[in-house]
Amino acid sequence: MNGAETNAVGKVLIDRAAIARRVAELGREITAAYRGEPLVALSVLKGSFVFAADLLRAIDTPLAVEFIGLRSYFGSRTQTSGVVEITQDVKYPLGGRHVLVIEDIVDTGLTLDYLMKNLATRNPLSIKIAALLHKPSRAIKPIPIDFLGFEIPDAFVVGYGLDFDGRYRNLPHIAVLEPDDAQLGLFPPR
Ligand code: PRP
């Protein structure tokens, strides 16, 4: 078996044990912040679904779970343009409840900048953000991340929900893809 046949790719940046420890800590912080308050956890599809599944089970206070689908239009090959479309909206009103947005990664910040402004028009009690990863070196729009897992360098990361061309979301850790990985043929088309 070689790398093209398995899902192994890149170098491990954050292993599954480190993710689990940090997610448990974030769960405790979020529990303390919202205990007794009406809370909606809003998972941003697709990338956040793995993080959300683990984080929600580390939060010990009643909450509702909603999903929102966003599509970012790319201004260049690697950078979003800031033009965002809601492909799947939440099913219930957010008014009168606290909203905790769950994201896998904040890169330029353009996606969350759009989403925060959109959510604010729905009159929630508050909006906060839980993000697993943040690349501060790529920031275009400053995003206040209330509950952050890890700051990471400007590298192309996959795994634990994050994809390259639809692949690698099911890696249990965060890995860095190198340009060589593409040349080795590890990136078959979807
Ligand atoms: C990723 C991630 C964020 C966004 C962050 O989504 O889930 O939503 O990019 O980038 P930004 O800070 O530069 O705006 P992606 O567009 O890859 O879609 P996916 O979640 O469906 O994989």
C-alpha cells in the first residue's frame, strides 16, 4: 500500500491527542460562559462539522444545534473574495438566543465578517465565535475569536474537517500539505 491508496498525507501539525485536550478545555470555557442561558450552536458547513461534533459533546449546558451552509467565491486560487452565498440557512429564528458560531478555520476573515453582519440582523442576544484554527498572518478582516483552539502559520492545512478539493476531511489530525504532495499524485480529482 502506498500514500496514494491510504489517506495519509503531509506532515502532522496538530495530532489528535492535542486536539482532544484543547477541545475539552474549550468545552469547559464555553460551558462557564453560557451556563443557564438560551444558546444556539451554529456549525458552519462543511469544514466545521468534525470540530463541532467533538466540541458540542464537551459543552455541559443545554443548547440547540443549527447548521448554516456558506459558499465563498474565490478572488484568486488561494484567497476568498469576500463574496459569500448562504447555500443552506438555519431552520429556526435566532432572536432572543445567544449564538455561538463554530468554524474550523479563520483565514482572511472575509467569510466570518460576512456571516457576523448577516447574523446581527437576526437580533440574537449575542454572537460569539469558536474556531479551531486561526492564521493571523493572513488576516484581512479582523475577527474577534472568543474561543480559539490554535494559532497556526500560513500553511495549507487539511484534516479534522478541512479539505483539499473535497478530500482529507476525515483525517483525525491536522496535517500540512506540501506542494510536493500534489506532484506525487496524491491529489486525484474529486
Ligand atoms: C473555509 C472555512 C471558513 C473559510 C475561512 O471554508 O470553513 O468558512 O474557509 O476562510 P476566510 O477566513 O479566508 O474567509 P471553505 O470555503 O473551504 O468551505 P468548506 O467549509 O465547505 O470546506
